[in-house]
Amino acid sequence: MTNTLSPRVTALSLNCIALLSLISLSGCTSMGIEPWVKPYERQNLADPIMRFNRHPSASMHMAHVLEGRESARGAEGTGGGGCGCN
Amino acid sequence: MVVTNFINKGVKLLAVLLVSMTSLSVQAAVLDPDRADVLYHSYEGGGMTIDGPSVLLRKKTSESVAFTAYYYLDSISSASVDVISTASAYTEKRNEGQFGVEYLHDKTLMSFNLRQSDEDDYLAQSFSINVSQDTFGDLTNLNLGLSYGDNEIKRNGDDQFEEQSEQYRIRAGINQVLTRNLTASINVEAIADSGYLNNPYRTVRYVDNSVPSGVAYQAEVYPETRNSFAAKLSASYFLPYRAALFFHYRHFNDSWEITASDVELGYRHPLGDSLELEFKVRYYQQTQAEFYSDLFPYRDAQNYLARDKELSDFSDITYGIGITYQLPASVSFGNTRSEASLQWDYIDFQYNNFRDPTADGGVGNEPFYGFSANVIRAFVSVYF
């Protein structure tokens, strides 16, 4: 069986994440980029209707339903971890 | 070896982020509000009926510590196409419990979660650690998580059967405010499984001309490792007339040569002060696992054998609608605020190389299988 996801690819992905995170954490302000949306401009984003996970119990249920019926898993943004769906 | 490298990389990544986070000067953020959710869920489709309750309780004990408890029950009655072709229908229950704690320090949120799922023939236990950090004027949120799970697999009616599997997960994400109306996020997650990954009840079928039916069955054989990687792009947009538009795209591939992607579009629309409507449509498609076949040419035709329809080439489409009603103060408890919600999803599955063995047509020439499912959730949320 061909291994389509080699350890090298995984390692490269993780290193990219670490690098991007470092740049985001400490690099933006040092590069002269300032936050462009001010706190007083965020009332629309703070509206409850904009919440991805507005109903967490319902999201967890739907993730569980799909986890047992589809092969893709991961990066859902919700819990996950073992479906117990023999 | 793969798993060891995986953990080493994960630990290094965690260390890098923690060092970076401690170097930031920050102001305090806040924990999510206390809430309780009581939910009834129901799934019906493809010969399976699953329903039960779930309860979620979240409570802050201070401005920096919150606890979460979650209980979930599945009552399963199954006569799915996989089961009725080689075995009998069955019923069972699955209990799941979770306990979590969150700790907020300035703009760093750390959480720890324990989970257990228990069935007659399957015990899954896992823990996860997540760290997230607001930064760059709170325009950016970074998160990182690790999970470990241990599973004990049994087979009803066979006391000698006992197998184990393990799962490691590492995930990271970045959420970015792009404009005053638009946010986007990218999440990635790598998962490594090892051990017994089969379903102990399922079989593959192969051509056998020595029996009248022309087909015989043998147990599935899966590889003992599976490594997968998923990346998801999400965006949410605030529309000028106070409504929200959501978009998700995820790409997935794994060492079993399954490649999958799904795309989802959602829309949330308030009606007056107390009603909120939600609509969504989602499309998913995947390719088959390298060792999958609907009908093998003979017994032990290859080292690994699978005929799980979940490992076949298929697609599904989901249409969903939901309504949330903010209950008037007169029916809420004390000073709490309460909502009642109803959500319905219709999912249609179409398989491209999994045939319906119960249909006519002759072995290997039956029509391709397909089914639809209705998924319903009714729940009450109380914020206090």
C-alpha cells in the first residue's frame, strides 16, 4: 500500500504551522502592520448571530453523526476523538 | 516510528507556541458565559434508528476558571444493509461522558478535557489539551491542541475477543478578523491511529462458485496503522441587514489513500427580536480506500480486505434548517435567559461502488446502494 501521507509531509506541515504562528504572534507589529479593525468597529462581529459554534451541543451531535458515516475526520473545530460506532 | 515522530513534533510545536505566548504583553479576555443545554437527538435512515438525550452544563467558578460537564446517550436499533446481509439486527446503548476545565490567564485560554464512551463492545477513553491566544490587537486568535485516545474493542458473543487501538491527534488553527464584517479561520489536524482498526462484525464478500449463491464471506482485514491529515478553511460574513453567512471547505487525505473534501454554506437570519432561522447545505465526497472492494475475485485475494461502505467511493449532500426562539422572561428561570431550538437535517448518501447485496441483479451486478437519513435535534439552552 502506498503511503500518501508520509511522516515528512506531516513534519513539514507542523513546521509551517509553527512558523506562521510565530510570525503572527510576534512579527506583525514589528513589521509595522497595525491592527486595522479597531475594537469599537467590531460590534457586527460580536453579534451572537455571527458565532460559528452558537449551539455547541447540536454541533457535537452533527459531528458525531458524520464521523460514523464518512471517512474524513479532523479539523472540525469541535471535540471529536473516537466515535464508538461499530 | 511514525507515531513517535508525530509526538515529538507536536511537543516541539507546543513548546514554541508557549514560549511565544509568554513573551506577549496582554490585556484580560473573558470566559464564555455560563449555560445549560438539554437536547433530544434522533437519527433515522438506512435501517438505523438512533436517539437519546444529551445534557451540557458549563459553569464559571471565577473570572478565570470554568468547568464543563457533558452527558450523551445513543439508543441504537440497527438493521442496516451491512448487518442484514450477514447477521441479525441488534439494539444497543452508548453512553458518553465528558468533563472539561478551562483556565484563562490574560489572553491565553487553556483547556483540558476528559472523555469516555462506553458500549457493550467498545470502550473509548481520551483526553485533550488545548491552548488558544488572542493577539495582534485581538484581531488574531491562535490555537493548538493535542489529544490521546485509547480504545478497547470487544465482540458480542465472543468472550475471547479483545483488541485495542490508540489514537493521537494534533491540531492547530488561526482565526483572523479581516474586516469589520468578515472573519476567516484555517484549522489543520493530523491524526495517527494504530492497533485494531477493523469493525469486528463486518465481512467482505468474494466469488465462490462452489456454493449455490455464488458468493461467500470472510472477515475484513485492515492495516494496523492509519495516518490522516485534514485542513479546513472557514469564513463568516455579517450581512448589512443583520444576517450571517457561513462558509466551510475541508480537504482530507490519509494513508489508506482516501481523499475527501466537503463544502458547506450556511445562512442565519433573525426574525424580529425573538426568532432566528438557519439554513445550510453541505456536500461531501470521498474516494475509496486502496484495499476496498465490493466483491473480491476469490478468498484472501489481497493482504488487506474491506467492504465497509464508509471506505467506498461515495458522496452525500445535506440540507438543513433550524429555528431558535428566545423564550419570554415570564417562562425563564429567575434572571436567566432561555432559548428553544429545533434543527432538522436531511442527508442523502449515494455510493458509487458499493452494491446493495439485498437487491436483485446477480452477484456483482446489483444496483449501487443509496439511502437518506433524517436527523433531528430539539433542545433548550439556558444562559445564567
